[in-house]
Amino acid sequence: MNLRLTMMISLLFFLAAPIHAATLEVNGDGKLIGASNVDVGGTLYDVSFVDGTCISLFSGCDDAATDFTFQTAQSAELASQSLIDQVLLGSFDTDPGLTFGCADGSALCYLTTLYALNENETVAKTAGNLASANIINDRFYSPGFDTSEDGAGVYAVWSQANVSPVPLPAAAWLFLSGLGVLGYTGWRKKAA
């Protein structure tokens, strides 16, 4: 296969490849309330920042395997890193008070991703948004801990994103482009 044809085919696949970027969700008060299509290890998730208790937000907070989206420290840390890299951007990165659940003017905001349960506590990784830096910490809370009374943190409630398939016009264009390349290749072989 000649170089020009290889480059054309590569360009077609590059142009047809889906590009996903997290979409930030901001309420009318300018507070960051979540994001959609956050890439966590190659899988897209939606995340909402919600105040409350583990019991009220996570189906009773009594079974980590069914209550939490992530069940290991590694996956929860990866999710927390994704919040830092893809969601805490621009002014949301430098002003923790712009995140829902965190007090205005706050110098610190914890975005808590729960992943396990111990005897009387939940185990979490938190994306700590400080005005000067972002960090990931291990945190432990009682299942009844209420973030709405804290002002320095909020739960990150994760769910797998509903990603729609490639629209038909784009798929048809790709199919027709492929047929065109195959036709061109066949014509060139005949002409030679």
C-alpha cells in the first residue's frame, strides 16, 4: 500500500474517532454541581456533587458492592484524579467556594468518592480542592455524617454515562468514504 493511501485512511479514522470531553454542570448561582462524560480509566461517567449523608444518598450505605460505583482504593483514586484533571478547571480549580456544598470564600473543598465500608465508617478517596493546590486524601466518615452541615465537602455521586452511538449521517459518511477508498484502490490497480 502506498504512503499516500495509508495517510488518507489514517486521516479518515482520525476524523471519525469520537472525541469526548467532560462537560461541566453549573447551577444558576455559578456553583459547580457536577459533570458529564468524565473519563475514568477509559470509561465515561457522570458525577453529581450532592450534600447529605451516606445513608440517604447511597441506598442505606450498607453494601459497598451495590451502593458505590467504585469498590477499590485504586479505582476511587483514579476517579478523584479524573475530577482534578477534567472537572476542577479554570476558576473552579482556584476558588473552592465555587463548588456546590462548599462555603463561599472557602480555602478548601473535599469531593468525596466513597468506595468501601468498615465496621462503623465509610472509606473514601477525596479530591481535595485547595486554593493553592489539589490533593487526593484517604477519608473516613460515619454513615450518618452530613455534608450539608460541614461546608467544606460534598459527596461525588457517580454513574456510568449514557453515551449515544455515532449518529447515522456520520456513520454513513464513514462507510461511503471507505467504499470510495476501496474503489480508488481497485481503479489504481486496474490502471497500472
